Amino acid sequence: MAEENKEVVAQEAANNAPEAKRNPTGNPEREPAGSRTSDRPGSRKFGDHRGRPGERRGGRGGFRREEDDFNDRVVDINKVTKVVMGGKHMRFDALVVVGDGKGHYGFAMRKSGEVPDAIKKSLTAAKKNLKSVHLTKGTIAHEVEGSWTSTKVILKPAPAGTGIIAGGAVRAVLELTGIKNVVSKVYGSRTALNVVRATDAALQSLKSYDKVMVLRGLKTEEEIKAMHPAPAPKAERAERAPRNFEKRAPRAHEAKEPKGDK
């Protein structure tokens, strides 16, 4: 009888006690990957979703893309196969050009085992290596020439309405840079990466009016700085242009009729 009472008491204590956390791994020191106390942030659907955006899973909405002013274009995708012991190792490289249409552009080529990963890596690298170009009324200031290995690219300014006379990789770079009217010609190798690098060399060789005047010795740097004075601070502008608080004359629709004796 006493043994039966002990079993009943033990069973009641087990029912009243709080339920222990279940750990399917069998290791009490390690939390499962899907628990709320998992070490990696955002590792599973019901895990801790805090952490860097790159560590979060896409879910139904996919990966969130950062919004910025840059447009991107995939110029070329190439399959690279390496023969190794036991078979072939195949990867993909992607050439991507980015630009904001305001004189800033960048390009990069990266490799990965999948095409989307290669494009993503190239896009990130291109935004970290941006270059600037001075535009003059939607075109370039003068004719330039750039070369890379056996590829040579010539760019010439054009009047408004001409458009971009270019193709392939040259058009991608010029459009994303913000150039509206230009004429181009490519000589030698037509490899996409060489053409992009030759176009970049041509754009970087552009010179502004002030730089040319200094190089020719027609003006000094002090004279150039005097031609482009720095904007005055807000306090000085307020002192130079005081506001006029004088009472103005009433307008026709604002004039009131004199009150007379009725």
C-alpha cells in the first residue's frame, strides 16, 4: 500500500512540474538551430531575426535590396571550367557596370559557382570602386582615346540630338554615366572586359577647362580659384541682403472706403 501511494505522489509531482524544453539533438548544452535562443541570428524561420541584413534568410519576399540612385547592367556572363583531378570545376564570372547618370560610374567582374551569386558579388564590388567624369551639356568636353592591351576606344563629342553612337560594353558605360550625345569607335579586340577598361581609360583622360588653362600656362591656380569663389556662409548672406520691412502701399482690392456719415 505504501509503495502504491509513493507511485501516485511521484506521478502527481511529474504532472504539476513545468514542462522541460525538448532538445532533439540529445545534447543539453546545445540549442537546436530553430530555437529562439539559437546562437546564429536569423538562422531559421522562428529564430532570432536580429542581426545584419546579410545574415537574414530571404523568406517569401526574398532578399531585400538596398535602394539607391545607382542603376546596374550586366554586360557579360562567361562560364569558366577548370580541369582538376577527378573531373572539372565549373564556375561563372559576371561583368557588371553601375552608374547614377550624373557622372559617376563603376565596374567589376567577380566569379562564383552560380550566376546570381556572381552578379551580386560584382554589383557590390562595382559600387565600392566608383569614378567620376565631368559632363558638359550632356556630352564630353573634347575627343579622347583610351586603350587596354589590344583594344582601343575613341570617343568624340556630339551635338544635342545625336544620341549615343556606340554598342555593347561602350554603350553600357556611357549610358550609366549620364552621357547623352557621343560618337565612339572600337579598334582591336572586342572582349567585353577589355572594351570596358579601354572606355574607362578614355573617360579618365578627360580634362576640364581650368586644368587645360593651367597646363598651358595661360592662367595660374590663384586666378582659377578667383573665377570660382566659394559660397558665402548663411550669416554673411543675411547681413549683405537685409530684408525690407517698410510698409507698402495698399493695393486696389485691399483699399478700404473711408467711413462717412450715413
